Amino acid sequence: DGGITQSPKYLFRKEGQNVTLSCEQNLNHDAMYWYRQDPGQGLRLIYYSQIVNDFQKGDIAEGYSVSREKKESFPLTVTSAQKNPTAFYLCASSFRRILSYNEQFFGPGTRLTVL
Amino acid sequence: DAKTTQPPSMDCAEGRAANLPCNHSTISGNEYVYWYRQIHSQGPQYIIHGLKNNETNEMASLIITEDRKSSTLILPHATLRDTAVYYCIVHKNTGNQFYFGTGTSLTVIP
């Protein structure tokens, strides 16, 4: 089955620890994204990557880091510098059609709780 | 990308059509209108998109006004499983970023 997987679904960490969230897709999509969602809020863009070995900061990149070494994978590291890391994290991917539509497909999300 | 305005919440009786409005008065000519929905604690699900013409698929219909300043998502026969937050997004294909606002929380009532 084609799709986007995120693991784990629930993650607990102690304050001050770095943690890496996994995102894998087998849709052959070029672009991948990380969003953060807080209770009752919309999605906010953390980082995005249009191609392998390239990525850009979104609206709330501080305290986060990413890598894009493979087309299929876009892991997100939540560092100890992120002041309020407890949130629901969503990964998405899309094609990069020029002058056409590019719907994003989302993974099931990872709920991170920092104790 | 142009910003969108949606009502924060709506109710709909089960089996009736749900009509969800969206204003995007600053939309430009090369921006598409997308609709997604998010059921609690899940990733958003793509529903439909359009540029100028009305569109229909197995999930919904999208009606875009002639001046493209607003659109309506129609769920023709709402079921309880359609209870979700619905996001209207306007997006141009440079940068590939999507802006998700707070959407409309639709509750389908038995």
C-alpha cells in the first residue's frame, strides 16, 4: 500500500532531551513537510523540503532541525531549545507539478508529550 | 498565498446536504482552492480542489463563484462520520506551502 507513515503514534520524553520523529513515504513524492498542531488550532509549518538534500524553514522552525538524505524520508528532531514541544506533529508529502495542482497527503501524526 | 475566512462552526442534520462556505477575496489567477478535513487526532484528508470550474468527486462538490472570491464545499448527504474540521486553503504552486487556518468544525447531528 502506498502512503505516509509516522512513528511512533505517541511519544513521551523528559524535558531537555532531544527527540527524533520519523516520517517515511512511498508515494514517490518530491516534496515533504512538517507541521505542528496545538489543541484547537490550525496547522503551522515547521520545515519543508522540495528535493533531496535541500530544505527550508517554515513559520516556526526555531528549536527544530530536519534532514533529507533520501527522497522517502524526512525526519524531524525536536531539540531541547524548543520551549513548548508538547504538540501533535504531522508530516505530509506532495508532487511538485509546475503550473498545476499539488495536493498534500498527510501521515497519521505523532503526539509528543514532554514531561 | 491568499488568506481564507471560514465560519468557526456549523451543524448539519444527518442525511441532509452540508454546505460549507469559504471567502478568499484576495485570490489571484494562478491560485487553486483546496479543501481538506481533519477528524479528531488524525492527519488531514484531502477532499477536493478547483481553479475556476465547479468540481465533483466521490466525496464532495466544490462550487467556485465566477469572480473566484468565494467557494462552497458541498457534502451531499452528510453522515455522522463527516463530523470533522474542514479547512479551505488557497494555494499557488510556487513554494508549495499550504496555509491551514482554524477551519470550520462541522457537527453532523443524528
